[in-house]
Amino acid sequence: SIQDSGPIIVHCSAGIGRTGTFIVIDIIIDQINQHGLDCEIDIQRTIQIVRAKRSGMVQTIAQYKFVYLAVQHYVNTLQQRIQAEHVSD
């Protein structure tokens, strides 16, 4: 399985824009998976934390918006899955 194969390496041309976008989304999805949908989701703070490790992560407005859209899509999909499970019970 993929989870058993070790860490994933992500790198775009400069290693900060698209890479940072992917990393921020992954961190937030992991946070949701660990703490549930009621956890505090702070995208701006997560980007700041990642930028503290490597300057320039998530470079453009489009990348910033994509983080929000990806997280929103994940949350909506998870909510739909939970509702479907309740209906089938």
C-alpha cells in the first residue's frame, strides 16, 4: 500500500509555490483526519507555519485560492460520505 511505502517527496521547479500548496493542503487534510470536522482549520496560519520553515511557500493568489478550494472540496466530500453512511444505517 502507498501508506506503507514511506514518505512522499514533492517538488516543483523552485520547490516553493506548487510544492507549498500541496504541503499545506496535505497538512490540513491530515489535521481533519486526526481531529475530525469540528477541528479548527486555519489556512492562513498553516501557510505561515510552512513559510517559517521555507520562505515563499504558496506564492500566488491562485495557489492560495486553490488551497481554500481543495480543503472546501475535501470537507464537503467528507460530510457527504458521513451523511450517506447515516442514511444507509
